[in-house]
Amino acid sequence: WGALQKTLFTCPSACKCNNGSLEVDCSSLGLSSIPIDIPPNTRIFLFLNNKLSMLPGTVFSNLSALQRLDLSNNFIDQLPQNIFSDLGNLTELQLRNNSIRTLDKDLLQHMVLLRQLDLSINGLAQIPSGIFDDLPALRLLSLRSNRLQSLDRVTFEPLVSLRQLQVGDNPWECDCNLRDFKHWMEWFSYRGGKIDQLACTLPKELRGKDMRMVPMEMFNYCSQLEDENGSTVLDNSGPPCTKGSPTPSKSKSGPEPEVEPSVGCPQKQRYRPASVRRAIGTVIIAGVVCGIVCIMMVVAAAYGCIYASLMAKYHRELKKRQPLMGDTEGEHEEQKQISSVA
């Protein structure tokens, strides 16, 4: 079978191939499109440093055996929704240094074996929720050098195998929109994950400071802000977002108008509580701190008892010496009287 594979592995023109690893390398050739004669049994396809700007939706449909795909250093600005739908065996996907601005939430479906994903140095301004839901094996994710200002923790919670996250060199706004993601980062670091510096750009007071080092107390105003926004919505003269607009009834004697949900008004999102695992970790840390405090209190109490015991002993000795000193003074007085009589 190995000999048959090598026989069927025909290399596209101008590209370099390795029959042993079933690798096709078409890098640095100035190509603006992917060759159509790539062998179906290719496992590694390298297409770095070319002039690729568009990808047809079916360009990888016959490469189901592909395990590593590298399209870095091109001019790709858009990825079709089903471009990777047939790459179920892919373990590494490199899209570094392109012009990708948006991602479809279904872009990475059925890629359950993917372990490395590099989306760094692109123009991404947001990561759609649900895009990482089908990546249980992903261990390394790079989002460096994009235009990201905030992230949603819900997007990253499905990445149960993630070990390294790169998010540096983005214009992060360290406000209420990033609060929940800060919670997730703390839990990610607690379980042994590695994450590079998430340096704040705004507000000015936090510019250059790592988001992980910002105390959570600085986000206490977020809950108050949410409450104020909620009360403002209720006081608005227009139709309230939470109750919707009632449909007018045909007659006064008829049934009361039904309340329909308002489509144009977004509902207020409530603060997501910390996960159970994070709560357990917090309880453990609090227990350790309380234990240390208790030990310090016991040591202080023991020191106090020892000090009190020593002071009591000192006072007892002092009282014993006072009568003796009094007798000595009496003897001196008697001697003086005898000498005066004589």
C-alpha cells in the first residue's frame, strides 16, 4: 500500500514534493491560485509566501487526508463558510499574516482533530461566538496582532484542551465588556494554561497594564452601570425593550391585547456567574488563606500566654524580694539607735 501511495503521488508542476511524508510544498512561487492537481492523498500542503487572495469554496474538497495546511503570508481577505468542511483529519491550520477581517461561526465545524490554529497578524475585530465549539482537541490558539478590543468568555469555554493562548498586540479596551473574559483568563491560568500579556490600550489609567493584574474591584461599577441602564430603559417614553409592544385590539370590549416581544430592542444580558470549577478553586484558595491566618493567630496567642506567664513569674519574684529588703532596713535602724545610746 505504501508503494502504491508513492506511485499515485504525482507532484504538481513547479512545486516540491516528498513522497515519504506525502508533502506538497508550493511556497514562494508567486502563485495567485492553488494548483488543481494536488494528489488526493496529500497529508501536508504548504502554500506560504504567495499572492493568494481568494479561495474557491471547493478548493480542498478532495483533500480529506490533509493533516497540515499552511496558507501564511498571503493576501486572503475572506474565507468561505465551508472552505474546510472536508478536512476532518486536519491537525494544524496556519493562516498567519493575511488580510482576514471576519470569520464565519461555522468555519471550523467538524475539525475535531485540530490541535493548532494560527490566526495572528490579520484584521480581525471580533471572534464570533460558537466558532470554537467543535474544537475539543485544540491546544494552541494564536490571535496576536489583530484589531481585537474585547472577547467573550463563552466563545472560549468549549476549548477544554487548550494549553496556550496568544492574544498580545491587540488594542484591548479594559472595560466592562472584557470583565467576563478576565474571569476566564484567571481560571485558564489557574488550571495551568499559558497566556501572553493582554496589555490595555484604554482607558488611559490602565494603558500598558496587563489585564490580569487589574484588580476585580475596578469593575464593581459595571453592575451599577447595568442597573442604571436598565432603569433608563424602563423610564424611556418609547416602548420598553423587555415588555415589547402590545398589538392593538379591535374593540374595547374584546380581550386584552397580547404582548409581543420587541424585535428592535436587545435584551439586557445579565452577568454570568463563575463556573463551578472556578468556584471550587476559589474556595480552596480561601481555605488556605484562612488556615494561614488561623495558624498566625494561634502563634500570637501562644506568644501572649508565654509573655503573660513570664511577667507573672517576674512579679512573684519581685514581691518575694520586697519583704527581705524591708527587714534589712529595720536592722540598720536598730544599729543606729544602739550607737546613739552608747
